[in-house]
Amino acid sequence: MKLLRIGEKGKEKPAALDKDGKIRDISSHIKDLNSDHLNFETIKKLNEINLETLPEVSNSERIGSCISKPGKFIAIGLNYSDHAAETGAQAPSEPIVFMKATSSINGPNDDIEISKDSKKLDWEVELGIVIGKNLKNISEKEAEDHILGYCLVNDISEREWQIEKLGQWVKGKSHDTFGPIGPYLVTKEDILDVNNLNLSLDVNGKRMQTGNSKTMIFNVNYIVSYLSKFMSLQAGDIITTGTPPGVGMGMKPQVFLRAGDKIRLSIDNLGEQNSKVVLE
């Protein structure tokens, strides 16, 4: 099932794609795609509905973030060895974990703000995991039972703030609009093999990133299990799993985003994002 949120910012309604790809309003069955409803019981209930009987939503409507108000927005760094190499870092022996502020979450096609103080704004196409069941200290084998689905994430990063301003990476990852997610939350049964998904990202029509989730150092089940050793995870939490090579910081000379730049990114079966960089 492909779930999404449609409407003006702050006024989105939950929706789903029917078998013909039409958007159907499911707000008569659930209030929102948030921690109260992002669970396996809700998905079972929605699967029993004939979506074709629900009101159709125009595909010209704005698409919001596919999840509303998650408790956590967790990220894994340097999870592709070739990306680690391009940044001059060694491939990690354990997952590198940091947080993105939940206030950074943005719609998949919304503008990305560049601050007047930003000098090194960068892009990162990533596979996002959505948790569907509360968990704590679970095994890798148990992780699959706690994953609700997946989504597309652009882990927008201001590299000067991330690296040169000292402290943790969170400063360079958390500005408003630095977390576009969606368009869809795709439930896991609709993903044939999460460890073999193609990822890509273009800037102004030029291909920058090409990768596949099979080259991740730590796969999704390992990541969920690993995180559960250090913190509990709740339904609706998002984990973004790292990016393949081709970021601006890794180029010679380095290339960074400017106002007016257009970004397109996609992952197999998770849809695509199309956003524009604008001055804050």
C-alpha cells in the first residue's frame, strides 16, 4: 500500500493510492499518518477497505510529508563505503548515528530554504525506514516484524555547519526544510527486496548520485536492531539509512547548492521528489 498526505501545509489529509494509481481520501477511516495510526492494525484495517469507493483527490493537490510529527528522526552516516571514501573518511565498523530535528521535515516537492549564512548546502538521497511497532533491544531477526514500511528521504546537509562548526552533525542537518520525506510511505509487503533498490539524484538535470541499497554497509534490519540497543523506538519513528556517492562535498572541486537550483531524486517503487532551492 502507498500512503501519502495531501493538502496545504498544516492541513494535510491522509490518502492512499488505489490499484489504478488514483489518490483516495482515507480521512474517514484515520485522522492522520502519525504515531497514533502508523501501526500494523491500521494497515490491516486499510487493506480491508475498497479504496475505489472513497473520494478521489486531484493529483494537482500538494503532497505533504508522508508522516506527521514523528517522535524521532534518526539518521545513519557513512553507510555506503564509496560515499565514505569520497568524503575522505574510513568505512565505519559500527553505524554512525545522529539526529535530524523533526522540525526539518518537509514535503517532497516543497521548496528547500537556503539560509543567508549558508555556504555549503549539499544533497543526499536516502532510503528511509518507518517503524510500525514499539521496540527495545531486539535482535536483527526480530527487526522485520517492527518495520512498517519505507520512504524516500533527502538528507539535506549544510557542510560548514555540520563539520566546521564543531560538535555533533545535527547542526548541519536540522534547519527547517532540510528533511523532505515522501511522497509515499510504502508498506513493506509492496517492496520486493529492500536490499536491492536503485537510488538516484539529479541537480539541474545533471545526474549526481547513482547507487543501490545492496551496497549499504549495514542493512535495514541490522540498523533497527542496532539502534534498539541504545534507545527504544516507537511507531512512526523514521530512520534514514545513509547515502551513496555523488554528494557535492565529495566532488573536486566541491559543488554546493545555490538559490534557484532544482533537485530531483528517486528510489525504486518509492516515488520521486522534485524541489527547488530558495532563499530563506
